[in-house]
Amino acid sequence: MEKLYYSIGEVAAMLDVAPSVLRFWESEFDCIKPVKNKRGTRSYTARDIELLRRIHYLTRECGYTLEGAREQMRTRPVDDPKMELVNNLTAVRQFLVELKEQL
């Protein structure tokens, strides 16, 4: 069962980036809008995480600048086959790392 909301620490661990990077991307990309409580604690939905994965892929894997990543997100569909492959490989890597830690 998937959670409805994820904390900034959980999302940062998923993407292997610092929480400050997520806050920065939030300020640079209008499509990222995590829910904030009265204390300002961010809660990310699955849609937010999907968008953050795409930003991560474009900026870190493909080498786009922030402006280039914004343009790609505007012009290209979300279901990019390369991004799906990267997400699958990331999930496999995470599984293998967890398996290694259990040994």
C-alpha cells in the first residue's frame, strides 16, 4: 500500500539529493506544489514525486540547465520511455542495496 503523502526527507532519500535541492526545485518549477501544514512542513504527493523524478532526470542525468528542463517539461510528454527506464533501474538499484545491507 502506497502512502498518500511523503515527507521531504523521504523524497530526498528516494532521489538521493539533499532536502535543500527539493526546496530549490520547488521555487524554480511552478508545477511542484507540496502541501504545507501550519508549521510549514512539506508533504509530497505521488504526482509531486513523479515531477521531481523528471526534474532530477533532466538536470542530473541529461545535463539540462534549469531553463532547459523547464522547456522540456513544457514540450515533452511525461511518459518519456527513457525516464521510465531510469526509474525502473533506480528501483532495482535500491532493491539491491537493501538486499546487500541485509546480508
